[in-house]
Amino acid sequence: MSHANFVSTEQLDASLGDPDLRVIDASWHLPTTARKGDAEFRAGHIPGAVFFNIDTIADTSTGLPHMLPKPEAFANAMGELGLGDDMRFVIYDTLGLFAAARVWWTLRAYGARDVKILAGGLPKWTHEGRALEGGEANPKPARFSPRLSRAVVAGLAEVKAALASGAAQIVDARPADRFEGRAPEPRAGLKSGHMPGALNLPYGELLEHGQLKPKPALAEIFAAHGVNLGRPVMTTCGSGVSAAIVALAVEEAGGDLAGLYDGSWAEWGGREDCPVVTGPSGR
């Protein structure tokens, strides 16, 4: 079962070295894991890859984690990484499928025309004994022209409007215990619970062996969680990373993605003007 937004390890291996191909290591780990994506990149990465750090290629002025960078900053970062216009990009991460989805969404938000994710990520690549190289990347600078697509990005106002009107379903990718308010948020100072009317689909249910499940299984999971793929979907999570996995799954299952809420719970759960409820989905 092929997925439209993915390439196989065989396909990538066969095209490494193509002049228009750029490979991006998007690895990022939750602060509680004590793992560092950049250090692991230097220890070993797919040949020719560059490291995309979602914590530094971000709008750091908001006080929220890894927010979508402003256009000029994004263009500069892409250029320094050698990621230019008219190139095709393949993104992977060290967990199989985690932050690669966030970078896929970021590049799509800025108008990159050909963005794919490596199916199975670095775990599958290394399991198959494919080549790695170590050290820092040394990319040749390029020019990237950012074209921000507002349809891909949902802000606080859009989410509030969607909740009020029912124009889009809000699907929260956090684990059920956090969504229902039974477990505290890992980020200090945030309320526990969820947005009134939001639906819960913990992102891990969409994955198997570090990959998205096949399309029929994805459709069943969405339906089981009350998500109607015939209606627009906005995704949210703790800080905008796992929301991108759900966004990817919406597309792969043939649904209508109405945007990813970039601020996610890091923003909503920290504001006095954003209502919070506890208990199961749909409340």
C-alpha cells in the first residue's frame, strides 16, 4: 500500500546524488528523553542529508515552542541548508515518523512543491544496512522563495471560529489522559483538559512500526474517534509536532485538511481567554 506523501527506502537509495534531490534530517525529541537530534545527526545520517532544527528554525519571539518561522527567517535558514526552489525534498527522522511530519507541514506551508517523507525513517534505513555518514553537513547555499499558504496554518482566531461555527472539526492528537484532564501537561503552567467540542485521536494509534498504517485502517481509526473525513479537519496537539502526524494521516486517508493549529495546547492551555473542559471527546 503506497502513500502519496511518502517514498520508500529503495526509491531514496536509488536517487541519492540526483542534482535536484535534497535529504532532510528532521529529528527532534521531547525534552524528557534527553536525546539531541543534532548530536545524533553528527553521529550518523543518510549521505548528503542536512539537519533541520525545528527549535531554532522557528519564530522564537512568541514564547511558544517551535512556532512556524517568519518568511524571511525561513528563507534564510533554507538557503543556508542548501534547500532551494525547484528542488525535491525527502524528510526523515530517527523515530520512524515523528518530527518529519512537522517539517513536511512546514515546507508545505511555505509552498515547497515536492515534499515527501521517507517511509520507516532512519530505523528502516539502518535496519536494511543502507549507507550512513557522520559529521557536519556542508551544503552549498541555495535560494528559497517562501510563499506562505494560509490555508495550511490555523491560528487561535481560526480555531475559535471553527469551534463556534462547527465549520471544521478540531482533532487533538494528545494522549487520552492529557486530553481528558486526568494527567498533567508536561509543560509547566498549562491547564489540563481540552477545547470544548474537540475530538481526541491520540497520534500513536495511526502508527505501526514507525510508519502510518494503510489507508483503510486510517479511515477506520478516524471513524472510531468520531472524525468525519468528508468534513474539514483542523489538527492540534501539545506543541504542533504530533498534530502534523494527524494532518498527514487526514491527507493520506483522503480527508480535507483545514489547517494545523500552530500554537496548539502550549498556547490554548496557557491563556485565560481560552475555555478548557475535562472528560471524554465531544464535550
